[in-house]
Amino acid sequence: MIDIKLKTFIEVVDCKSFTRAAEHLHLTQPAVTQHIKQLENYYQYKLIQNPHKEFQLTEAGLRLYEYAKIQVQNEEIFESQLYKVAIPLTIGSTLSIADYYLPEILGQYLTSSSQRCQIYVNNTQTLVQKMIDGEVDCAFVEGQFDPQLFTYHLFKNEKFILVAHKDHPLAKQKITFDELLTFPLFIREEGSGTRAILENYLLQEIYTLSSFQKVIEVQSLTMIKKMLACTQGISFLYEGVVHHELLTGELTQIHLENFELIRPMHFIYLRNNINKQKYSAFFKNIYREKL
């Protein structure tokens, strides 16, 4: 059974307010304050910077929050197992992986398995938080995550390439990065793995997104590809995402000097999750389908 003080702490963090947490928990505000002080005394660390100013967790507070959320999730899983309540496996996936890499192998597994599943698609940042919150069990991601918090398995290595319309002015030649900056750049939304990869690369090359004269943020990969096909815009995407368009000649790869980027895609789940062996077995099963 989870300590009530940990549940109080989670509510305070989620509400970013002692007053609202007290209302949600049907406790007095002094009782909520006392629960937090007891946790701080027990762990010998301050958990919240200054509760009377802008709400902000300390490093210890952030770690305790992540730990407490995992424990609450594990308790819910244990109770469902104890009372034999069937809960579907919630599999997360980023948009690129969900639309262009998973359907064939995941479809074959899910239609032949007795395992009940539901698929949730979002960007890497959101999926990571959903797993911490206990709303997603495991996920296929392409962006950054904390390897100390998550167990991870390599799903695929994939080329990250620059693409544009087949008749783009930069097509069929090798170009420098500076030559790209005057063309509109289509990118995914903040929090997506695709965008994070590009931003990290730009940082290493002493550029930023603001180096481009025009940056257009689009959540849909299909929409990005359609706009590339009818404009002089450019975009950095996984090779598998534009495989069909490259084959048909609708889009072309732009060859950038000294640019060769291969990025891993991972299957991840929380290290301390009570069902971690189940998630590992699931990945091994679908990986056999992949082979």
C-alpha cells in the first residue's frame, strides 16, 4: 500500500499548489503541508524550492516524484493482477515509427496474439511523461530519454536525410549547409524526436533553427511530404518515412556536404516497472516477427 504522504506529494506536484491539492484530497492545507514536511524530514532533502513563490521542485523533489509515480503505477498493476482484472497493454509510439515502421510487424503479432493491446501515438517527450504517469506501459521512440530511468532495446537504426521536391534548385548537386538557409524549412512540433535530432545536429554545427529565414512547424508527416512536393521547402526526415516518394521520384534526397546521420530507434519502459519482464518478452516476440 502506497504511503498517503507520497500520494499527497504527487497531488501537490500535479496541482503545483498546496491549496488545490488539499481541495482535491479533501484535506486541510496544514495537513498537506505537514505531509510534505514529514517527507523532507525523512529523506533529509528539501523537495520544493519555495512553496510561497513560483512552484518549482528541487532535484531531489523531481526524483521522488518520478519514484512515487512508478510506485503508484506498480500498485495499480499489482491490484489488477491480484483481482484478475484484465488490463490491455498500452503501447506508445512516435508518429514516424507508428506510420512507417510498426504496422506490418505489430499488425502480424497483435492479430495472432491473445494479448489485448491499445496503441497511443504522440511525440517522444509526451510518451516519456505518459510512462512516468502510468498511462502508457512501453513505447517505441526515436528521441532522447533518461537511460537511468528506462530500460531500452534497439529497434532499428535509420538514416536521417535531407529531402525536397524532385525539381528543387538544390537537387542533383552537393551543397554546403549555408546554401539551405534561404529555403523554407518544414519541421515537426517541439517535443518530437525528429525535431530534437535536427536541433542537436544544428547545435553541433553552430547553427540554430533561427538560422533559417523561414521555419514552418507541422505536426503531420504526410502534410510535410505533400507540401515538399509542391513548394521549394526542405525537410530532414527518416529515410523510411519518404521511401515511397523517393522510389516514385516525387521527392529527392539533397546531398549535403559532410552530412551522414544514422539514428537509433528504441523500445523503452520504466526500469522499476513491475511488468518489465512482460514488456521485454513482448519486444522479443515482435522482433522475431521483424526478422
